[in-house]
Amino acid sequence: MSETFSAEGGCSCGQVRYRVTERPLFVNCCHCTWCQRQSGSAFAINAMIESDRIKLLAGTPEGIEVPTPSGKGQTIMRCPNCKIAVWGHYGGAGDDLAFLRVGSLDDATALEPDVHIYTSTKQPWVSLPEGKPSFPEYYSAKEIWPPESLERMAALMS
């Protein structure tokens, strides 16, 4: 996991551009009904990464507060012009951890999901890949994250 990684992305209109300077901690494909509603799709793919590993190249996204089932809320960072979501911050995790919208990368194939979560509410026509961990709800990071990611998360939270 310590190989060099860099990827760029941004919104649809090009006003907001960013570069990811390190491989994310973990990539979730979330099938919960909230992600379905907020993305307007069958799931959302979020790469969890330290916020300081996202370098703005152009523009400044605006934070839009949205509710979450936990009641802690989420701030979705969107282009102020085209309103495309580029990343988010969940209330329970704080601003130091970003949930990068993988679909906003120039090459969205650069980050494959590590896990599928909230599969109890996935659309029935979505097939999950064999051999990929999946959970009806959430999971324990301590049980499935790589040691390096756990160390980075511990450093972030300290």
C-alpha cells in the first residue's frame, strides 16, 4: 500500500480541481438509502483520506450541510458553480477526514472499492463482485483495514 499514488479530479465545469497525493485509507461502496438519495444513483463510492492529502489546484468548493441517519450530519463539498460533489466530511469524523467522491476523479477506475457496505438496502439488480468483502450494515475497520491505514487513522485522530 505504500506505493506512490497520485490522481487528479474535479467538478464537471472545471472550476474546482484537486490532486490526491496519497492512496486513500480505504474505499467504501455504500449501498445505503441515504447515499442512493444523495447521489441520485444506486450507491456512492467514497475514498476515505486525510483532508490534507487533497490539494486544491483550482477553485474553492463550498460546504453544504445535509442530514445523516446518525444525526451528526455531513458537509458535502461542492463546486459553487456546477454544484458537483467532490468530497464530504461526516460529523462524527470531523474535517480532518474526507470522503472523496471517486466519481469526481478524472480516472474513476483508479480506485476500486475495498468493501461494499449497507448491502441490506442495495438495489436488487446490483450484483456484488465475488471475493470482495460486503456487509449488510457497516464493519469494524480494525478487522478489515490494512495495518498501514489503521496507523494513519490513529495518527489522524490523535
